Amino acid sequence: MEALVALSEGDSGVRSVGVGDYVNLFFDVIDDDIPWQWRDWSCFTPEEVERLGAVHGLLQAACAVTPGHDTDDDFIASGWPGRI
């Protein structure tokens, strides 16, 4: 899944796509607040659903505690890219 590439690169992933796309590329596909039920898609194994759910939770937590971090540097300084 292409959205995971930037996430897997941590700080350099944020710098390569920008903080907005770093988060939104994932949420464009995997998000519990959208109408489709991604957890039920047959293209994911149960293990993949579990791991994607964990990434989803980390991104939600990062967004909740860094709502004002509008720049790449601010988001990187928060330490979240390394945790994700």
C-alpha cells in the first residue's frame, strides 16, 4: 500500500510528501470514519487488518495531540513520525 511508504520512512517521509499528505494518504484509504468498511475487505489478511488498525490508531493519536503543527518541522519535532 503506497500510503505506508512515507509512514515507514519517519522524518524523511514527512519531508518527502509534507505533513498533510503524510497523514492524509493513509486516511484516504484506511479510516474508520469513512463509509466503506476497510476492515472487511478481502484483500487484507486478519494480521494486516490488525497492523493497519494499529497504524490508524497511532495516526489518530498524533493528529489529536498535534493539531497546530502545521509545518513539517513542527510535526517532526513532536516525535510522532518516529513513533508511527
